[in-house]
Amino acid sequence: MLVSIIHRALGVGMALVGAPLLTWWLAAAATGGETYATFLDVFTTEAGALNVIGYVIFIGLSWAVLQHMMSGIRHLVLDTGAGYELRRNKRGALLTMVLSALLTVLFWAYLLGIK
Amino acid sequence: MGTGTSIGRVRGLGAAKEGTHHWWRQRLTAGLNIALMSWLLLSLARLSGYDLASVRLWIGSPWVAIPLALLVANVFYHFRLGLQVVIEDYQHDETRVVLMVLLNVYTVVLAATAIFSVLRIAFTGAPR
């Protein structure tokens, strides 16, 4: 139930925040110069690291993508008619949250650790 | 309406009158999204830098520009289908029609801008 609501909320959120952000990034990169500098300036410090807005937005967005992907895979499994027994269903829902959290941590550990 | 029996006329159509068309396209785009978004997350993590030169060099390769353009088309189409369901669930009458038109305009304008940007980088070559 909760995971299903989160799936929908994150879908709407990514459509209204993530998609414009991706488009802004691509358009800024295509335009170059000050337009791209403005984009970087919003999310990074002068030293080049992410600022608070950058961390909140991009950690949030990466988690949103991964959680929506995990609960989406769960929905594809449920579409086959499998996994509706109460205990299995609940375990699957919890698993999506565990996996998305784990993958988000791994993603950021790699990003911040290697570079 | 056709001349068949009443059950024959509605079988497989459901409340939206278009059968499983929307449902199936949502699942197809979902499956493709798993591959495309996994590729994007891995690529972004492995990108050498996020400055203009690095990003343009990255998108300038056809091995990036093509999947990136396909990703925009697939992801944006997927969210258009998803938000349609949200609108249908919570909005009725005129509001529903207005929001559906706005959703279509929003999706197409964003997708066109994003894909044009990818192509512009791909076709104008190395960073200036």
C-alpha cells in the first residue's frame, strides 16, 4: 500500500522536477557559456563540489529513480499474477525500499569516493 | 455501434474504451526504462567530470547521443502515460480535459527541447 503510493508520488515528482531538470541540463550543455555556468552555479560551490541544493536535489532524484525502478519491477512481477499472498506481498514491498536505499548509498559512495 | 452481441462489443475494451493499449505501452516503456535508466546512472557515475567540456565530449559520441535521445523519448512517454492515469483517477469533467491537453503540451515541449539539445551537441561536434 505505502510502496504503491510512493511509486505514484515519485512518478509525478520525477515528471514535474526530474524531467525539467534533465532538459535544463541538456539544453544548458547545448547552449554552453553562461547558460551552463548558471546551471552549475545553482547546484555547486565555487570549488566545484555540490552545494546543499545540489545534494538535496540529486540524492533525492537518484533515490526517486531507484525506488520507482524497484517498485516498478515489483509491479511487473505482480502483473503476472504472482506474489499476492499477504506475507510475500509485504516482503516484496519492503525489499523495494531496502534495495533502493542500498543502491542509492552505493551510487553516492562511488561518486564521492572515487572522485 | 456494431451488430454483435452486447458482450461482444465491450469485451476487452474496459472503461477507457481502448482495451489494453495504454496498459501495454506503459509496461513496454517501463521495461525499456529499466535498461535505459540503468545505463544513464552508470554513465553519470563514471563520467570524468561535469564541466561543459566533459559533458559535451560525452554527449558528442554517437554511443551516448543515440541512447540518450531514445531515453528521453521513452522516459517522457512513460511519464505521460503515468500522469494520464493520475489525472483520470483524481480529475473529472472539464478539468480532466484541460489537464490532459496541458500534460501533452508539457511532455512534447520538454521532449523536443531535450532531444534537440542532444542532437545539437552531437552534430556540432567537439566542445568549443
